[in-house]
Amino acid sequence: DGEEDLEGEDEPSVFTGERIDVLDFEMEGNKYKQIRYFRKGISKSQYIAADLIKKIVEVNK
């Protein structure tokens, strides 16, 4: 599991899954983090502008 603090947000975004990958991604000169998470054999991705991310924390429960 992982948490991500975003600029301007009071609560962190939380991603859960058996596995979570955080990848650097650049498109049209803009830098993003690709958060790819896997649950029950299905993967989903979310792209977040890198400058909005304050920190990324791994949480093991």
C-alpha cells in the first residue's frame, strides 16, 4: 500500500494493491509520476503531475 501527499490537498491519496509501481513519465515536456497498482490480477494507472507530489510513502499493513 502507498500514500501520496499532493499540493493543495488536505488528505493524502492512498493507493492499495498487491503491487504498486511508481514510474517517471514525461509527455510534451511535462513531468508526471505514473502510479500503477495491481489488484486481483488487474492493473490500473493514474498519472499525476510530478510538481504536485510532496512525498510518496510506502505503508505496509
